[in-house]
Amino acid sequence: MKFAIALFSPPHAPSSRRALRFAQAALAGGHEIVRLFFYQDGVHSTSSNVVCAQDEVDLPREWREFVQTQQLDGVVCIAAALRRGVLNDDEAQRYSRTAANLDAPWELSGLGQLHEAAQLADRLVCFGGP
Amino acid sequence: MATLHVLSHSPFTDSRLSSCLRILGSQDALLLCGDAVYALQDGSAQRQALELMPENIALYALNEDVQARGLLCPTRLKQVDYPGFVALSCQYDKVNTWL
Amino acid sequence: MSKSLLIISRQAPCSGPGAREALDIALAGGAFDLPIGLLFLDDGVFQLSSAQQPATLQQKDLSANLQALPMFGVEALYVSQRSLAERGLQDQPSSLAVERLDDSSISALIDRYDQVITL
């Protein structure tokens, strides 16, 4: 099966870890992930500025490594990101902000990418809340 | 079409579970994860409501969330791991997560 | 043939970006000519109140975005009868032409769509 996975929660929400474990299980089960789309507070799960205690799970790092290692398409909704202060270099420059906190492999784009992923996939699975 | 409804909010502080129960289709299923597994709390009205659901509504819970909270599951409920969660999402026609 | 998507909007209008961001998904889908449905459920029904004045909170009025739905080709608009009744809104005029559905009709509605996002 082809999966489109959308995340709506920040990295400290258990649902962010749950989404990652689901995605890992989907690949391990031989399925394909068409795209990972981060919306609403899910954009925080892609921030390079989240600092985790040494003895805690570093979810933003795990998400990043997962996308990079598996060569997945990880898209962050630009409107949701801007509203929440998650900016890549281009946007930080555009809006004269002092810092960028969104790096590779994350791509900023619009909701069209969520819709395209939903069209391409057999299943759209969303994660959010606790 | 059968839908897998996924819930993660505690039913004691939130209305998602009760809203979901009202609009369940006859072949639908419920997967409880996160704080939604508190609906399995023995002696609660929520647990009773789940046990009273028609037999054809399948009931699942994510095992790590049940274990983390030290809960006991009713016999009609099947605990699943992540591969099981993935399998359910393939088995049902669509997944509706109550975000 | 395109897969159809039902968006179930459950957030009240002035409580953060939730209602707006649900609507944005619907509008984006309409802009891409996709078959989109939108159901207002639970506190989401408050978005349809014609009496609201979000400017008092320095928030944008969602009504303009809601009115844009048919223009974007999103005409399958629904509201939960029960949610309206629970909130004493069953006799209030809606700012948008929506079809009222009881619980079993909502169940049937969800069944008809290929995918659902409930937020």
C-alpha cells in the first residue's frame, strides 16, 4: 500500500512519536510512503531548534534522520510554519527574521502537496493530539 | 466502506469519543491510543459504553499505551502493536483520526 | 478519477488557528478541482453563526473564507443537527447554505468519501 502520512502535533506530543513509529512500521512492512506532510503544530516537529534533554527521545532528530535515510519526501506547510515561527533561510531573509530553524531535508510548500499526496496514496493517515 | 476511527484524547476531559460513538458505521472499528485508552478504565461509564457497542464494531488499542498506563482490557478488545496498526489501516477502507 | 476528501471541522472560530486551517484544506482542495466535502461538527458549528464579531479579538472574520467555498467549487457543505441542538443553535440562521444531517446521515456521509480529515 501507498501511504500519505500527515502530522499535526509538535515533537513533545506523544502522537508525533506515534506517527514516526507508524511510518517506520509501514516501511518495515514493505509499504511505500508517498509523502510526509507537516501541518498545524506538526511544523514544530521539523524545527532544528528544539533542544531535548540527553535522556529524552530527540524526535526532531529522529524524524530528520528517518526522512534522510529512507529518502522520503518531507513537506512542511509554509503558511502553518510561518505562523508558528518555523522558517528556512529564504523565509527568514524574506521577513527579516534573525534566525532560520528549518533545514534540509524539509521542504516548505503549500496544502496542494497534502492534496497531491492524498490523491497518490491508497491511505491517508493523520496523527495529532496527545 | 468501513472506517477505522483513531482516538488519542482522554474521554474524561474531551468529547471526541462520545461524538465518534454517535456517528460510527455498522462495520467501523475503533482504535484507542494515547490517552484515549483511559476509556478502558474499569468501573468507568466510558468502559461500559465501549462494552455495550454492537459486536460488529471491532475495538482495538495500541499495546504500548495500554501497558504504559497499567490498564486491563476487556476480552472483546484486541491490542495491536505498530505493525498491527499498519495492518489495520490497510484492512479498513480509510482511517479517520480525531485530531 | 480523483479521490474524494471529507473535512470534519470541530473547532470553534475564535479559539486559535484550527478552524481557519481546516477551512484552508477545503479551499486548497477546491482550488485543485478535487471533490471536497466539509462537515461542521461539535464546536465547529459555531463557525456558522452570523452574529460573531471576531474583530473584537483582533481576529480575522472567517465568514469571507466560508463564503468563498462555493466559488472554489466546494458545495458539499454539511452541519450536524445534534451539535446545533446541543448548543441551542437549531433555530439560528446560518451564515452559509449547509445541509443539516442527523447522526446516521453523518455516518453515511463519511462512508461515501474516500478519505477523511477530522480536525
